[in-house]
Amino acid sequence: MKFSKRLQKIDNMITSNYDHIWDCCCDHGLLGVNLLKRNAAKNIHFVDIVEKLIRDLDKQLKQEFSDNVSKTRWKTYCLDAAEIPIQTRESNLIIISGVGGDLLIDLVQSIRSAHKNQKLDFLLCPVYHNYKVRQALTTMGFGLINESLVKENKQFYEIIHISTQSKIPISLVGSLMWDFSRQSHKEYLKQTIAHYQRKLKNSTTNANKIVLDYKNLQLSAES
């Protein structure tokens, strides 16, 4: 199975040494396996709610990493990502990728609420609703570490690295991820503005403010 551009970018954004990395909604475990091979953390945890996926992945990992190929310990879990057993007094990075914005917000909120006094880092890649996700993360008290924008199969993904310890504000429209010398970034901004302009027809949304925020970004990029 191909290691996608999105997963490659997430992998490349993990540069700190963590005690534990939690690959939530891990699917076939491609990201976690790559992290395991390069010893990205002392412990790599594979989490998915689909029992068959975890069963097959556990078998694969036992075959591939049974002879101390990696110095990193690993473990698989068949459970809801909201219930992961975070290790207190140690550094934890929780990766949640490939799920919708609303579900991602619920998962982060559940983990944050369960570990209120714990330093937590998240690496998030929502499918849609990025503005709403960023609003929620700000409300939860997170700060920005890094962010990136990647295009894969004609779809754009925002990848957001955040921490309870960071004091850098999370921009609702993105900050560090933009490179307006690249045509694809201009394309994504234009698509995003058009998307929320269509939502203006729905009076129950706050799309007007969202459009204004993105248009202000566009103006600053053009100046």
C-alpha cells in the first residue's frame, strides 16, 4: 500500500523526541510503521476501532519487528481514540488524521478533558471544516507548533501541530502553512473562499465572517 503525500508530510513534521506517539485511526498502520522504522519515539501505539484492521496489523508487526529490528517498543489497541491510555509524566504526541472535522474536535476534546493537567501535543489532519477545527482548538487552549498544507489526489489537507504548552496563537485561516509563491496555495485559498461564499445563502452559518477572514488573508498575500 502506497505511503501517501499526506502521510509523508505528517511524518516529516515529527522532529521532536517523544516518549509516546499515538497513531489514532491508524487504518493499516502505514504511518506508525514508518515511525517505528526510524525510531521516532520510545513507544509507538497503533489505535483503531476496527477489530480486523488491528488484528491484521498486530500480526504484521509481530512478523516484521520480532527480531529487534527497531529499538522502539510498540503496541496495538482496538478502541475508540477518545479512550487512549495516555502515559502521565511522559511526553505524548497524539496523531489524528483522515477523519471529519466534527469527529476530530470531539476526539481532541475528550482526550483533553480526560488529561487536564497533562502536557499534550497533537498532530491533526482533518478532512474538511478546518476553520471550525481551528476555532475549537483555540477555545480548548492549544497553541501552534507548526502547520503545513499538502495537496493529494486533487484535495488539499491542512496539517496542524499543536500543544497545550505553546503560546503561539492558532490562526483561524492558517499562518505558517501558506507559501503564496506557489500556485497551488493560491488555488486552495481561492477554492476556500468560493466554498464559504456559497454557504452565505444559509443564514444559519457565520460564513460572512469566515469569508472576510480569508479575503483579508488574500489581500495581504497580494500586497
